Amino acid sequence: MRQQGLLETRRKGTTIFYSVSDSRIVEACDLVRECIGERLRRAQLVLAASR
């Protein structure tokens, strides 16, 4: 991901810190997480109603 420019790195001693290079990537991940969460909640409701 670093080679593709999605992550930036900085080194402090022997530790390497990674960060996302573009805030839109974080926003996209948040959106996907939200969509998956909604689908799981709906599936749980369907499952609960069928019991």
C-alpha cells in the first residue's frame, strides 16, 4: 500500500509509523463500514423476527 501511495511512513528510531495519505480513503472505509453495519443490523432483525 505504501508503494501505491496510499500510506505514508515516518521513522523514529527503529519504529516505523504508518498513516493514510489521503483522508478520502478513511472516509471511504467509514462509508463501507457503515453500510456493512446496516446490513448486519437488518439481518439480525430478520433473524430475530423469524424465531
